[in-house]
Amino acid sequence: MQIILSENCLALQGVIGRDYGFHIECRKQNFYAVRNTGHVPPDGHWRFIVLCAEMARDGLLIKNIRVSGYELKAALTEQGLLASANRVNADYEYCAAEILDLKTLLGL
């Protein structure tokens, strides 16, 4: 997942929360969500995506996110939400607003 920072934020790296199993890294002047080594809760990936989408909605630090449909399917599958994962288009790239709309549509 790529994280696009707002104009108010020059850099955002590290752990946002302890219970997600993901952190943010800078790679070639772009910011990405990266899975931590060690324990990652089954719902951690999905919750981290939603957290970043909510932060993008608020617009203070994050302007938007880009999540491949493949990664989104994987996050929902890891959580055991197979029916929801099957409704995701693996060939599409989702933005923050679409993630929040999907969350509402799927009742998650």
C-alpha cells in the first residue's frame, strides 16, 4: 500500500499503532505500509488499511492511499472474511475513499 502524504507533512515513518503488525517506511521518496516481522494479528492488515484511509479522510497527515485489489483481497482473507474478499476486484487499485465506501458496503 502506498501512502500519499498531505502538504502539511514532509515525512511519516514508523509504527502508528502497536496492534496492527505494520509500519510505514520511506522508499525512494515514497511512503509504503510494510508488514512487521513477528506476530501480525489476523485482522491487523485490514485494520491498518482502514486506519490509513480514515487518516486520509481527515487529511492532516495523509492525503490519500493506493491499495491494490490483490492486497485488499489478501487482507480480508487473512481476517477470514472470504465472502467480502470475493467482492474485491483484484485488478483494481483502490483509494482511501473507496476503501471506506467498501467497508460500509460490506458491513465491516
